[in-house]
Amino acid sequence: MAFRPAVRPGAPLLRRDATHLQVGTSPGIVFADRPGLLAFLRLLDGARDIGRLRSLARERVPELEADVGATLDELLALGAVVDGPQRPARPAYELAIHSDPGGVALADTTRSILMESGLTRLSSTEPDLTVVVSCGEPSRATFEQASLWGLTHLPVVIDEDRVRIGPLVRPGVTPCVGCHDLHRADWDPAWPALLLQLGRPATGASAAALAATTCHAAAVELAVEVLSHADGRRARSVGQCLLVGPAPDERTVRPVPFHHRCACDLLETA
Ligand SMILES: [Zn+2]
């Protein structure tokens, strides 16, 4: 792809003194000024390639004596100029976010962050990742189905005044919701009996006690997990749960290793 230079994103272009320019202020990249350089730098928009910049410079900045290519190479090496607006290749990534009525605010806030981050397919029927947001522990049937079909899924539970994100399950590859429940049953013997009641209308959770700030904080953390998966990086919620709240700045990580009585790690070889 052609080099399409842009001044360092988010960094102001400033005159430092009579003989120097500066890009950015933290701490800033300083370089020698020369005739026409400031006007030339203002032509760099990340969309024009070098050929276009050469002809524009001849037309609009006749006082620029320095060679365009050599000047750009020098500024690129300094970091004052970068190659175009770099966006990860995310548009092809497909996501599905399901939520019950109590999870709508968290799901919508997360969608909004993901769209601003370049994800466009958020209601896919063939998703790379399915996020399931629920208010209160959901029925396990959804996750059992997803595991059987080999679909990567991420449970998100609004648990009273906090949000639990994870584990992110790649069936047969990473610890599953069944592993999570077996670990819970190890210290809470009634957990299997409680699980059987989840998802029934009579046991649905009332409106969560989640603070708006904690809901937004959880949406940011959830978006980070999705974007890690979209970019092929290991999400923090693989093999663990990330808890957000009750205060918006509270984070707790709870490991979820494979459980020896869960057969999920046999799926891959089945
Ligand atoms: Zn498992």
C-alpha cells in the first residue's frame, strides 16, 4: 500500500522558536524549520500519497526547496510523521450481543463503544463471538448449546451491584461455564440445585442495583475483551472472570481453570 503520511495523530503542530518546529507536547518532537516546511506539513492528511503531495507542494508551497521524499523520510524516522490513519482490520469481524431486558443498558453502551472502535457487524447470525448479557445468573442452556455447536461465547452477568465478565469460552480449547459451575459447586454444594432453577420466569432478577458509572466501566471492560478477540490477542477473560464494581474503579480477577470433572476439554478431540 502507498505511503500516505500524516502528522502524528492527536499531536499539535507548533512553532518552537525562530528556527525549530515541534510536533506534540508530551514531550514533543523537535526538528529544524526550513522554508515552506510548516505549510507543507499542513498538507499531510493521511489520505494523499507522495506523488499527490509533490504536485500539491509545487503548486501551493513553491518556497519549499527540500526534496519531499527525503523530508518525509526524515520526519518519519523522528516519529513526527506516521503512515496514514492506521486502523486494525476489524470490519470483517462478526459479533452477536444478546441481552435480557435487564442487560439492555450495558449491551447498548458496549455496542456504541465497539462501533466507535471500527466494528460494524454487531448483530451477526454467524458471529465470531457471541456475547450474552443477563441480569442475574442466566439459564445454562444457551452456553451448553454454544459449546455443542463449537461457538465462541462470552457470558456477562449483572450480579446485583457488580458485573462479571467471563469466562470467554472457545469450546474445547479454554475453560467453560461448566468448569466455572463445578468450581463453584466445590465450595457451594447447593449450586447444582440452584442452577436448575435459573432462567425460569419466577426466579428472574429484579432491576439491578448497578450504578450508572459502574455500568459504563463494565461496558469499557467488555469492549476491551471483544476487541482483544477481534484483533487475535488473548482476552483477559479467557480462563478467568473479570469483576467490575460495586464502585466503578473496582476490579477483581477470579481464575477459572479447567475443572477435572468437566468434559469440555474432550470436545476438541471428539
Ligand atoms: Zn469445562
